[in-house]
Amino acid sequence: MSWAEAEYLVSSSILLGGLIFLIYFAFVAFKRFRFMDGTATSKIRSAAQGQVELKGLAEFMQNDTIYSPFSGSRCVWYHCSIDKKKQSGKRSTWTNISDEFSSQMFRLEDDTGECYVDPDDAHVIPESELTWYVHSTDSRTQPPRKTSLLSLNLGSYRFCERLIRPATPLYALGWFRTQYNYPSDEFISNQVEDLVKQWKLRPGRYLQEYDLDQNGKIQKKEWKAVRTAARKQVLAKINNEKNEHHILTKPTEKSLPYILSAIDEDQLVARKKLKAYVSIAAACLLFGVLALMFSIRPPYPFN
């Protein structure tokens, strides 16, 4: 095989590989935006178990605050990365040396309730993204307050900070499940004992109705009625309290998407459509190039 023949095969293989990739990418993009467009938005309180679409506000977990390691900004999610520039002659490339994602859960709230969101393995589209260049990886390095020409591409290190801040409107598409937390028998028994002890401290107010023989003392058989009443009160309190919470996570089925987006659904669907159409157009162009190549010179046989 001559050098020209080898070059021809390599070129056609690269073009064919690019064509296959573009067709696959377009198929995935079409499938993704059709899935988003065809899934109705659910309310958290009435959402079914399984794959759902939710919309609400991103908020911190109770008694929890998350800070970006770069700017120190309060956020519910961050992605902070550092790339180092490598120079090879006149060509420069960037190599990632640090990539840190927030893994803490946060809350998604709508007008019917709240849901805990686990961001692990989600495709996250942030609210804000800031990139700047510096000469050091010093942790005290802060992002510039204003972008200037001097900060656009000077420095051997590229910092990138992506954030979702609290109270940001969030679109979420993932696996929804409800967990119920019911206390153990031991916990209930301890609560009953504590309540009975409180009643003993004020017998005139709480125990008088159980003194069936009116002798001023609670007898053994009467204590049974006291404990039964205390247990009913404890169980009623537990039933009135919130003993369930909702969680949104990555679906177990790989074909289902897990998306957390600070961009609203309409813009997100429009982006997916554009990517799909551009991929189809590029695939058609590559197909035309390949067809032209093969019409001029078929890959086989070589003379």
C-alpha cells in the first residue's frame, strides 16, 4: 500500500467516524429534548414515584450553608476547576489539575412542599460561570470583580467557577422517591416515660382524672390507664409531625436523564433542538464529502 493510499484510508476513516459520532449526538439530543418537552411538570406534594420534572427555588438544607472554595460565595452548588497552560513551541494547551464539585444536598421548593436534591452525577447547568487567568494557584486568589482585557488570557493558570446560588429558579428532571421515617418502639416508649414523668410532677392537673377510687393516689391498675393515655398522646404527636421527605437523585436506568438547570425549560429545549439540527447539518455535509470522495476514488480495490 502506497503512502497516498494510506492517507486516503485514514482521511476517509476519520470522516466516517465523525459522521457516525454526529448522527449519534443528534439522536441523543433529539431524544433528550423530546423527553423534556413531553414530560409534564409535577408538584412536589403530588409527584409520582419515579422519573419526574420539577420546578422551584433552590435553597440550603436546614442549618447548612455551602461556600464556593474560590470566591467564598454562598451557593447551593459549585464546580471549581483549575487548568494549567502547557507550551509546546508555538502551540499551547490546557491541562486540568484540579476539579472540585459540590456534593452536598440542597432543597428544591415549590408552592406545595420541598424536595431534597442530590447533585451527584447530575448534568448541571449553572446560574453563573466566571473564568479568569492568574500566575499562581494560591488559594487566596480571588476572581476579578470586573473582567478586563488584562484578565482575559494572561497567566499560566485558568480558574473557572460555576455556581447555583440560593433562591435561584431551578428546573430539575430526575428520579423522585419518598422516604418515610417512623420512630422505633424504643423511641416511642422513652417518649411515653418522659411524658408520664412530667405528669407526675403535677398530679393535681394531669392525674386526677385517673384516680378512679378518688383516694388521692394512683394505684397500680390506674397507672395502666395513665400509660395508655400517654402513649395515645405521643402517637398523635408523631402522626401530626412530618415523618416523610422527598429525594431527587440520578435514575437507576442509564437511558433516563438527570438534569439540574438554572436555565428555564423553554431555553433548555431550544438549545437541545439547535444542537440536534446543527449536528444533522454537519452530518449531511460530511456525508456529502464522503460520497464525493468515494465517487472520485472508491476505497477498494486499490490498483
